[in-house]
Amino acid sequence: LEALFWKVKIFNGPYFNDVSVMLNTTEQILDSTTDREQKVEAYDWKAWIYSEKLEMKDRAIVALEDKLIEISQIQNKRSFQDTEFGDTYYRLATIYEQLDKEDSAADYYLLSHQHTPNHFYQSYHGGRLLLKLHRFDEAFLLLDAYKTYYPGESNIVFAKEIQELFDHGLLH
């Protein structure tokens, strides 16, 4: 299985850029192992191939949903599960946001936050999207986590957005 994962990586490189080999190899991994952690990694690759290489977002969503099922069946590794759930929900959020399905994206950002509250991109992008959607209480939950874990100048971006919402009477 390690060799198969290397095969996926090699065919993603500058010398052998063959998406069909990558996709077939991930399917081969999924079919040949019962190890759920390896399946989770294979689903990551599969989703990435569909989303980034083939721009088939709907297929990427299906792969990530299959990954969620695998994660839920892992036992006695709560930390691993939380990390993987958080990452997968974040990836679903970004895909839904690319598809202009902002409400679904926002919901997935919140699910991601429940599992990994210190995730840099999830708290920042999710918080800003929730501000845009005027879901203020939820936005502040994520933005406060971002501010707590990543203090500094980058907080100015969403602070200005909050000020604009306040100035327009949308936020009290």
C-alpha cells in the first residue's frame, strides 16, 4: 500500500502527470485495504484529484462524504477522528463556497469548528463568510477563535468588516 501511495504522488509530479493513473491507484488502494486510516488518506487523494485536477466538484463531494463514513467507523482514536472530521468538513465548506452554495459552506465551516476550533483557515474564512451572510453570532464564534489562536494584524481585515456592518446599522 505504501508503494501505491507513492505511485499516486509520483504521477502528480512534474515528470509523470497522469490523472487517470492517480485515480485508478486510489481506487486500487480503497479496494485492497481494510485499514480505515489508509482509506481515509486514499479518499483525501481521490477528492483532491476530482476537485483540483478534474474540477469535478460534485465527485469530490461524494468522495469526501465517503471519507466521513470511514472516519466515523474508526474506533479508539478520538483525536485522529476529530482532526479528520474537522479537515473534511473544512474541505467540503471550501468546495460548496466555490459552487456558490454559501449557506451549505457556512454550515460546514461550523461543523469543522466543532472538531478543530484552532484551524487557521476555517475560522478566518468561515467567520468572514458568516459575517457576509449576517449570521453574526456564529461568525463571532469563529472569528473569536481565530483572534484567540492567531492574534495580530490579520484581525484588522474582519475588524473593518465588522465596523462597516455596525456603521450600516446591521450590527448592534
